[in-house]
Amino acid sequence: MRRKIGLFILSLWMLFGSIVILNTRIHGDIGLAELLKSNYISLIAIVAMIIGFVHYLQFNYFIAGSKNIPSQIVEIENINYEHLTFLTTYIIPLICFDLSVNRYVILLPLLLLAIGTIYIKTNLYFANPTLALLGFHIYRVKTHTMKDIVIITKSTLKVGDWINTISLDNDIYYAKLQKTRKA
């Protein structure tokens, strides 16, 4: 569950970065306390980006771990469009919130909580535009041993490739392309 939440927070990097860009106000000669007070929304977004980065580091550490025995891909479907679906459905509309209005400041975290809950409960947390920017791909594959699973990988995969997998959740795996396969 913690990994899912972390990947969801990571998926919001573009939103948090946009919030920082759109809401940071740098004034002339004011003290640090006043600067921080006038930019609290940007500071919260920066903290959220740091939390996302920490979860990304943890994810990278996890996927470097031991893998299952290799399996060969027999069917594959590229579902990278899921990244764009998340981006256009959630991130872009939320960027348009006017965070100088208090009701939007209250509404944004409530919507993020609702969206996050839905994405985590329905296992759509893999539809992560930040992972796409970091070079990851999403595939729906069938192997000889696993049927209809979602693969997150940095490799470009095709039918016949041998992959090593690590389970992220039910039917969602990180996969690494096996360079050679001994008969």
C-alpha cells in the first residue's frame, strides 16, 4: 500500500511543479518569515515533490531486488496511453485552480485524496506520467506462466522476449528484459 501511495504522489510531480511555478511570489525587501508565509502553497508543493522523489528512490531500490524466474512473452499490448489519460484527465485541469482563492486551496487536497483513493483501490497507480518522463513503459502481457498482467519496464518489449519480473501488486509487475536466454 505504501508503494502505491508513493507512486501516486510521484505521478503528481508535474502538478506540484506547476503549482510552484504559478504560485511562488518573490517580493522585494521582506524577511525570510514573510517570504515563507506568502509562499506556503509553493512550499507544500515542494515538500510533496521531495516526498515523491524519496518514493521514486525507494521504488528503484525495490526493483533492483531479486526477480522471479524468467518467462517468455507470448502476447503484448502497449498501454503507454494510460500516462496521457491520467495527465489530461487530472493533472491539467487541476493546474487551472486559482490557489489564491481559499475554497480552491481546500478543494485541491480533497480532490487529490479522492483521486488517489480511486487510483490506489483500482490499481491504476501504474498510469504514472512521471514514470513515463523517467523512461518507463507500460505493457499488458501474457507469458507462458502469467496471464493478462501489467508490466512496468524501462525496456522496449516484444513477443518472444524473455523477462524477469518482480511483483508490485496483484497482476502488476516490474519487468527487466533478460539479455540472453540459455536453452
